Amino acid sequence: MQTINSTAGWTAAARELENAREDRFLADPLTLCTEAERRQWHDVVVSVLGYSPPVVSVRARLGDEVVRAAAADGIRQVVSLAAGLESRVFRLDLPADLLYMEVDLPALLEARSERLARAGRSLRPTCRRAEVSADLSKDWNGPLEDAGFDPRARTMWVVEGLLPYLEADVCRTLLRTVRDLSAPGSRLWCDHIHPDVLTAEHYAPVLERLEELGVLWASSWPDPVAQLKAGGWEAGAWTVKDLAYPRPGNPPAVWMPPVPARADTSDSGYHWLISARTD
């Protein structure tokens, strides 16, 4: 899980860049990245591609919307796995009786708490919030239940920026655990990469730099709908390109806001954004 730990600051830097735009798709004033993380995101990704990949901010904004939709439908527990430096619980106006659980490695949760304190802000989410210190490659459902998770209640699961860094068998095990903990009517928001990105010529320099830093994508999904169906989920999957230019055969979900055309960049067809639910 060290790879995910090291990329949390990069995705925070990407969200910060989007928030600074006048035409921002994602409003996230609390990104918590450091100057070193900003520089590394620029050097490893932005300087090579010529832009900051919009998938990070699109994923975060749609994640906001799917959580809002779940809350509006009466779901009262949200579990964010590998929460990283995400500040969603602070920026969304969620119901007071909703419990938002953020699961991550102890060191990352501690680092985020320190950054929040340094930001000098008195942040209080509108809902209940629980931090859950756990290693997702080991037993984590016990600590989750200790934090107040109720397996009998519907859950909104958020798994952003995690699955590509897991080996295929570890990925399956994690999602099997999520499914086993999910009451009927639970929902899942996650993302994964398309295998074509691993052989895309223009993306090769980025992958080389990531490998030098020990940041490796370990798995991919050519067909996430089939992958999740085999695990007991009914799913829809879109790339950013699909959402920037919707097609009749794969329209956006009803809760999705229109994705701006500027999000359609050279890498926008390589990253799956996935919404799923249990029967």
C-alpha cells in the first residue's frame, strides 16, 4: 500500500490545479498538498503530457455527486477506502445522521490530521465522521465495524485511485470483501485503468518516470462491467471521453453533471469511472 500513500499528494495537487481554474469542474479549496508534491506532480506528469490529466478532478467531482445522490436516497453510511488526502467529507453538506468512514494507513491519516491543523482551519463536517486506521491488504473489516459500520445497512462505498495499484488477485479479494459487507441496495463508486494505457506510446514517458519512483500500476480491466457482474454487482462504466461526448449506447448516469469537452485529452479514453450497486 506504500504506492497509494505516495500518490495521495499528487492527486491532491491535481485537484488544486482544477480548483484554481475560473471554469473549474471541481470546487475543492482544501487539497492539503505540499509544495514538494506540487512539483513532483508537475515534473512526473504535467511536464510530460503537457497538461494535468482531467480524470482526477472528474473522478472527484462525480464522486461528490454519487455520494450526494446516495445520501438523498436515504443511505446513511459512506465508506471511503484509501481515503488519502481527500476532503470530500468537509466540502459536502451531508445529513447530520450520516456516518462517513475514512479508511487508510495510520501514517497517512496522521499526516492528513497534521496538514489540517497547519491549515489553521476549524473544520467540522455536517455529518458524523470516523477515521479508521487499517491496512487494506490485511484484515480491515474488523476495525471498520469497531468504528460503527453496520453490515445490515446500505452502504455507499468509495474506492478512488486504489484498484490500479493492486495485483489482480488482491483487487478481487478487496472487492469480494466489500461485496460481502454490502447489504442489498448498497452502492460502489470506483475507478480502474484500461489495459491500452500500458502500451500507449505517448504515455510511455509517464510510466517510465512512475516506475523510477516505484509507483506501478499492477492490474487493469478491459471490461469493468463484466468484472463487477462476476462479483455480484450491477455496474455502469465510462471513460472521461465517454462522458465528455456521450453516446446513446452508454449515456451518463442521471446523477452525473455534464463533463466539459476540455476534459477530452489524449489519455481520456484510458481510465474507467465505475458506478455499481447490489441487488
